[in-house]
Amino acid sequence: MNPDDGGFGYDDRPDRRRQQKKKSNTSTILLVVAAVLVLVGAILIGKWAFSGNDTSNDNVSTPNFIGQTQTAARTMADNIGLKLAFTSKTCENQPKGKICSQDPASTTSVKKDSTVNLVVSTGAPKVVVPSVVGQNVDDATSTLEGDKYKFVVKTQQKVSGEDPGTVLEQDPALGAEVQKGTTITLTVAKAQAKSTVPDVSGKSCDDAKAQMQQNDLVGNCTEVATTDTNLNGKVVATSPAAGTQVDKNSQVNIQIGKVSQTQVPNVVGQTVKNAKQILQQNGFTNIQFADNSDQGDNAIVTQQDPGQGNQVNDPGSTQITLTSVGTGNGNGNNGGGGFFGGLNG
């Protein structure tokens, strides 16, 4: 041991002890300062790591206010700390009361408490409705929905004699001032539903009417004269004719044949001249004379066949045979029977 150490390593010299204590306090202070600096550095590094390069948390992204009402826009702005300023003007792309533009645009980064300027639509500008009555519905729709008007077109149909698809009416009418985007209702012509007149030839009136009803038609029977006994009480024809296309519920005249019989008039006691006139006036033109009958104009008819009161279907084809005698007045007797128009004696 060094004699100056004071033995066993203990130096009890006052100056030596003070120097060692001072050195220990300085080291402790330095260690504390270093620890504080490390802590502060760690805090700054952590803050930078979580916030990125921008250490400010005051920026927000503007929402999309387009199409919202003022009330909804205020709620959206309040939720992220923005202020709003409103102005109004006509807007074609938004209905009245909706936001149609904003500044700054959506997704723009702005500071909290910034003001976003919003334009509220007062409605689309008004235009005068044109007339499309008489036009084809496709052409009318193209005009109304075009950029000039931007109307919404709705259609309804109405039975009409006009060509199908023709615009009959419009609402609003010509000259009305309305906003773009207004709904225009067009009444468009449609064809009347058609039915075909069925062939009911040879049927009875009741059967023919029933057939008409099945075809959505109304049948009415009328009688027409006929010489065909097979068609008596049966359908002769229809008006309109069978196969014709007509409107549903149309009236169809069903013609029912009726054989009209003619009564043979009485010409006994008449002169041949008068007898001929009477028979011809009643449609009996096939007049003949019995053998040995006098066919002179003044001869007197004594017999006829068929006789008075007989009914015939076709007077023109019915043969009337007369027996006549002369009066001795010089007209003579041709001395034999013959057809009407034979030579007088």
C-alpha cells in the first residue's frame, strides 16, 4: 500500500473526500438530463409516426352536398366542423330546394371551420310547351324529351278513328309555361277492336243472332222477298257481308228470306183484252188459251185455270189458261188454242 493512501485503501483526507463526492453528483445530473432528452425524443418520434408528415389534425375532406336539401347539408357539415353559405338560382339538373353546385368541390381537403359555398336550386328555367297534337307519338316524344324541353313524357290510349299512334290530346296544352323536366301526358289514338262478320247463310234468325253475339256483334233480322222456297225463313244474306272486318258491337242486318205468294185474280166474265191486262198487272205474263177459244179482244172469258184465289209463289212462271167464246161481233174466232200473242181470226 502507498503510505499516502492512509492504510487499507481509505483516504481520510478532507480534500480527497470532497473531490470524490462532487464528481458523483455531476454524473447523476447528467444521467437524469439524458433520460429526459431520450423521453422527449421518443414522444416526438411517436407523434410524427402516427400523424405522418403533416402534424396538423385540423384538415377535413369536403363531402358531396349535390342533390341534398339545405337541412341535410347542414347536418353533414356540422358532423365534420364545416360552415356553409347558401345562394339560390335556377338549375336544370336539380329540382327546387336541392343543392345543385358547391365550392370547394367534394373530396377537397380544407381546414375545419372553413366555409363551403352551396347553390340551392329554385327549379329549372321555364319554357313554353309546344303543340304535338296530330303528330305520331314517337315524333312527339322525341321533341318533348329533347334538350330544348327535357320533359318527361307519359302516354295513355283512347279509341279513335285516327291512325293508331296519333297524338289526340296533350296536358299541359300548347302555350303553357312550365319548368324543364315537367311531365307531359299525351293521349294517343288506338284502333277499335275488330270482329269478323260470320257466315250464317241458311240459318234461322235466332241461330244467326246467337252466332253474331258470339262474335261480339249485334244481329237484327229483316225479311226480304225470295222465290226460293228452300230459303223461306232462312238467312239469305247479311249486311255487312260475311267475312267483313267491323268494329266490335257493330250492328249486322240479317236478311231472312220470305216467299211471297200471289193470289190469282178472277178474270171470268171479262173480255179477253181486259183479262190480259188484269193478269199482267198481277205479274201473270204466261197466258195461254184453251183449244177452240176465241182470242179476239172482245171475246168473253168463260173459264180460267188456275182459278180465282189460288196462291202461287212465282206469278211470272205460272201458266194461266183461259177459255173464251166469241160475241159474234165480227172479231172472229181463231178456231184454236195457242199462246198469248197468237193471231186473231
